[in-house]
Amino acid sequence: MTAKPLQFSLHYDFRNPAPWHEPGERRFASLLEQIEWAERDLGYDAFSIPEHHFVDFASSPLTLAAAVAMRTRRAAIGTNVLVLPVHHPLRLAEDCLTVDAISGGRFRLGVGLGYRGAEHAALGTSLAERRDRAEEALGILRRAFAGKPFRHSGRFYSFEELSVTPEPVRSGGPEIWIGGLSAPGIERAARLGDGYLCASVEAMSAYVLARGRLGEPPGRALVMLSWLVDEDPERTFARVGEHLLYHYLQYREFGMDHIPAFKTPSELVSSGFVTLHDGPGAVAALRGIVAAGPVEAVELWAVAPGEGADDAAPRLDYFANHVMPEFRDADAQSAS
């Protein structure tokens, strides 16, 4: 059986931070224009959008997904990740089915539990109940995506028989992929997800083992890479390093305590949080990742917070021309 070619995705968080702020309408326009160009001229396969609230971040990922759908023709569109417990699953199902219809069946729902207590509290949930709420919501989404009338009585949601519209474009509706790095999160992805949104290459083996314990094949995964790939990555990092430092320090403020309180951009590289590659180095590293697990796609941060879209464009072009072609031949990929 011939392996599928590796897919390449770009991650857009639409941040517009104060140190480099530009008018919001200009920021959105430039990033959407870049997405259109990256699909049309560079051949990227997918685009994804995360979610955070009450901070400088993409706060309405499905609205943005619909905008991306209107600017693209073939690429997959997904969330990575949407904070599932803060959404009512029926409203979420309606929005997902609508985006999927607009895109012609190109939408993938990627979900996680979220970890910011203030975010959950403001939207009427809590960290304590997020796991149970998310698993109940996943069951409702599956039934809503089936396109048939159903009723539900549960701990968090109850309703009489109803149908969710629009009808699904494809049988079963949009795929649901699940992210998580903790042992319970990885197990949940293995048990309930159509695929795993993996934010750390090291977590891949745990996912494969979890699938095995369930008596299932290795599964499907998308791996996010904190890589900066360019012809001269050190020179590019010297320009964009302050933007990447902002990126990691903001995530630390969000509550990701495993991220150190970095003082300088160079610490990001020396600590391994950011990896610098030229084209051949990226190809070699990717071959190792693909050989180690059931990786269908890899995802790169497209534009650093506050970085101009035009400034990021050359490295997206470089990656598309010096890395992606090495993985487009499925036979060559499976033999490597």
C-alpha cells in the first residue's frame, strides 16, 4: 500500500501585539492575503487557527476559518486548538457544519480542554469540570455531525429531540482531532479522536502506545514544529528573535509553567524551544519524525507575533521550495 504524501500546514494565531501593533483591519487583511498566496503559489496543504480569549489572540476561530475558506480552494482548514469546554456543543456543531459547507468539506475541528482558569470562569465553566464537560460535548458533536435527529440527557447538557443543520457535507461530518500533552489528554485523543494534534514530537510514542492498549492501529497525527527554517536561519533568527521571545513569554503568562522566564531570544535556541534549520537540515529532521510515528501532517507557525506578513513570506517561500518537494512523492517518502 502506497503511503500518503506528508501534508504541510501553516498555523495562524492572528496576534497583533502592542510593541508592533498595526491597525486591526490591516493585520487581518495582510494575513488572509498571505494565506491565499501560500495555497495558490506555494502549495501549502492546510491552515489552522488556535483559540484564546480576552488576550491578544484569535478569539473567534470559526469566523476566521470561514474567512480562510472563502480565500482558498483546496487546502484543509482546521482549529488547533479550539477550547471545547467553553462552547455549547450544539452551537459549535452548527458553526462547524456551516464552515464545512462553505469550504466544500475541507474543515477539521481540532479541540483541547484549555488551561487558562480566567478564560473558563468568564465563559461560565471551570478547570475542575473541563474534562467531563469536554467528553460529554464530544459525544454530542458526533451525533450532531451524523445529520440525524437525536436527544440528549447528561450532566451538563440536556435537550429534547432535535436536528442540527446544515446537513453534513460528508458522512459523519467534519473530523474531530484532539490535542493534549498530559497522559489523560493523550489517552483521550487515542480513544475519542479521529487524529492527534501533537504539540511535542516526544508525545508521539505515548499516543501510539495508548492506541495499542485500546487494540487500535497506530492512529493519525499532526505534529507542530517550533522550527525556523530558512537559507540562513541564524540571520533570520536575529531579525525575528524578539518576536519569538514575546510568543513564548506570552504563553508563559497564559499558564504554561514549563516555559522558562527567558530573558533573551538566544535562550530559546539554546534551550531547544526553537530549532534553526536550513532546507537540508529540515528535510533530514522531518524524515526522522515521519519514520518515528503515524505522522500525516506537520505544522509550522507562519508569522511570529507582531512580525509583518511580508517579512515572514520569504521563509514560507523557502520552505515550500526546499523542503516540501522532498515529501511530495509518496513512494519516495515511504521508502526513505
